[in-house]
Amino acid sequence: MNMRLRAALAAASLTVMLWPTPAAASGTWSSSVAFTNQVADQVVLGGGYPVPAGATAPTPGTCRMGTYNANRSESWIAVNPGTEDLVGTSKIFFEKYSTFYDFHLGGHTFPNGAYESSSMVTGYDCISTGSQNMPPSWTNNTDPNAAFDSQNRVYQVTLPFNAFWTNLHPNSNIGIVYSDNLGRTWHLGNGGRPIEAAINSSLAVGFVEDKQWVAVNHIKGHKYQDHVYAAWTVYNGQTAKINISVSGDRGQTFTKRATVTRPAQTGSLNEYVYPMIDAAGDLYLSIASNSPKGTQKVIYVARSTDDGSTFGPWMAATPPIPGFTVTVPPDCCLNGGFRDGILENFAASPTYPGHLYLTWEQWTSGQADIMFAQSTDSGVTWSSPMQVNDADANDQFQPSIAAGPDGAVAIAFYDRRLTCPADASVGAGHAGQANLCIDTTLQAFKDSGAGAVATSDNVRISKYSWDPTEPLQTIDGLPQVACAGHRTPCNRGFIGDYFGLAISANNVYAFFVSTHYPSGVTAQGGGKVYYQQQVLSTVSRSELGIG
């Protein structure tokens, strides 16, 4: 970090903490740890929509039982406190229709950290609801997330929507599901009612819900033990607000939603909300904000000590100071033709009250890096931004951050420091290409009470580099790439907007995408399709120096 930036940060009345600068990369990682990778690849059955030839959206009334055996994009992972039991969630794409953005949510079960099975998150497709009416059934369900309470129940806030890409059908709802058996089966919460429904269920009025998230107070004996917090964004043209709703009865009912952002403090466009619970049981929200919508952002954090009823002031964790501004990558596209995703991720310590950790992407001169800042005083002041990734000319992006027992903190991110390998999973002509293929990197920290300190160098936790342009194969003439643009040919690919990270007493777990592994589906012309698959990486905390 240069002296000018340090001086500017200090002048902004930040609590300045300095760490060792990560070592420069030389096309690889300077350190290594032992880790395992598992693929969550079981085929799931459920109600999905075929897309008619020549169309870009399904036809109402044509939902049928089918296989979710294609791409799995985007994910989250949650660990049941005090155990090594995990529940993962991800988007699971329907049959051969990935290019039309055709998916629901899936659950993935890992008892004691070992992959067992995958499931449909039920209550939204036409088979589990028993209806072609929309709602109660929906063509899509999206934005996976998960958190446990203190009694082995895992929750997920959902965003079902109808993908007709017109103003003629209900747009979206904010819902809630839970599982009492590690994600093998799912149940609708809130009495089967949405936590919030779109006002007139139409894009025409600009009311668009998105990017919903969940947090749960799992602190035994706390006055808000097992209270569930749902937070999400509502977009309306060039403005966006953050809504929140709370359940005090383990997801059976929720309070009427309340808007918690204050445009006078945070600006008019607020998005990417993450609710988190710290060791004291206080609720925190982080958001990214700017006004008007553009490439420069400020990340804010606010705290509630009364079960989400009120929040203190929104404090700028990344204030717009001379020499430093949070600048986001372009929405489309990073090299490889896919959209990037969510700017930041946020965690609160389960060990030290008021210790908060923040990571984000920093886009500078056409290249992405990973940044980190923290607070030890409940978000009142924040440390100097620190670059997490090794010095490298290639992109590092989509960071996730997690905090675990006994002061463990980790950041994981997608990393392009290696050139593409030469194997069957990499597209023709891509072998040896720089800044294209993707690995996953982990950086470990330890907080012993004075703030998190890096304990090692960057380490690789993906066994294989993978090509984000895959799958390049076709089935019945249809491209198999997951396409955020819901069209063919695809104009904007999709690898997910984020991926998952969790820390238990013994391990760090990352749940991310890879196209390295061939699926069980045969491509047109022969060979297996290299769909995006969800991979769980497990790293021992003792290996990372945070045991």
C-alpha cells in the first residue's frame, strides 16, 4: 500500500491496521496446503419448462416432470454449528435448456462433510405444488443462500420468478423455505405465503425484487435465539431500497417487511444486502450503494441491537476518499464472455462481539483484485483496505468471506493466475491462454481479539483449472452454455454471481463451480457435456494455521 493512500485513509479517521503484503505471484502459488474436492453431481427430478423451438421463454401450461441434469451455477454453503454437517444450495438447470436461463434451486447434503445427495427445493415447481397456475408454481427459483439455527434447521430465502421476459405475468416473490434433515427435503415457511409479493406483479411498474439473503441467530440462550432475518433489494428504475422481515418462531411467520435504507445517508440505489449475526447476537447489514447508478460504489454497514426493529446509522466501510474508490467491473463481460456478479461479501465474528469482516472486488485499469477491510468496534471505524490476492496481472474476482469459531476468518475467490491446461474439458484453442481459465484461491486469517491477521500466503483449493466458456457442446442443435441473456446465440454467459464459503471447528469449506468434470449427458456428435458442476473443497484449519 502506498504512503499516499495510507495518509488519506488515516485522514479519514479510520482505524488503520497493517498486515504483511501478500507475496508476488509467478504464475502459480508460493504456498500449498492439502485439500479435497468433491463434486455434487446427483441428477434431480422436478417440474420444469421446455422452451419451444424458435422461442426464448417457456409457454405457460407446459411444465412437466423432467431432469435437472445440466449446469449448476452459483452456490452457497452453510455448516451446522458445532458439527461438520453441511447444506449447499445452487441453481440447477433443466435438461437441454440452459441457454434460456431455465432453472430452479437445488439443495446438496453433506453429512460430516461427505457428499450424499442433491434435492429440488420444493414448493415452487409445478410438480411439488401440483399446479400449472403461476403462482403458486413458478418457472424459476433463484439466488441460493442458507443459514442454520441452533436446532439443526437450515433456512433459505427464495426468489421465485416467471421467466417470460415480458410484463404479462407475475414477476417475483420473496419466499422462505427450511429443512430439518440437512436439505434432503424442504418445506415452505411463513404459512406458505410470500414474505413480500411484487406490488402488481409486473415489470411495467419497475418493482423488481432481487438478491435476497438470510441470517439466523443460533446463539443458545440469547433472547433472540433462532430468530430468522430475511433481507432483499427492491429495484425501481434508478433507485433501489433494502427491505427486511423477521421471524421469531423459526420461520413459521414473518413480520411485515420494513425498509431500512435511508437515501440521505446511503444514496438512492442500495443493493447486495448481507445480514449477519455477531457473537453478541447483534444483527448487521452490509450493502453497496451509489447514486446515480454507475461504476463507483460505497459499501455501508448498519447495526441493530433490537431484533431488526431499528438500525443505527449507516457507516461507510469504504468511504470515497482521495486516492481510493471502490470501482466495480463491467456487468458484461469478463474475458470468457460471462457477467461478473456481486461486488462484496460480509461476515461477522461468532467469537468477538463487534468484529466485522468485509471483502470486495476492486476494478482498476481493466483488471480485478480482491480487497479486505475490517472493524473491531461494530462498524464505527474500519481498517485500511488491503489487497488479498497475490500481485498478478490477471483477474481475481467474486470473493466470499466467512468467520468461524475461535477467531478463524477466510476469504476465497476465483483466480486466473494459471494459463489454461491442455485437457479434454478445455475449449479448442484455449490451452495456454492467459486470464481465461479459473481456479479457486483461499486466504486464511486469525483474529485473536485485536483484528484478523493473515496467517499464510494465498493457497490453491481447486484441483483443476476450468474453462468458463464451457460447455461448448450442443444437444439437438441447442448450445448448452448457461446464458444470463436467455437467448441463443448467447450474448452473456453465466457462471453464477457468487459462491459459498463456511468455517467449522475443524475445516474451511468452499462450494464453487467447475466445468472440468464431464457430466452423464451425451453431447450431439458424441462425448460427454462439460456442464458447470458444484465442487466442495475441504481444507483443514490446522493446515492453514488457524486451528
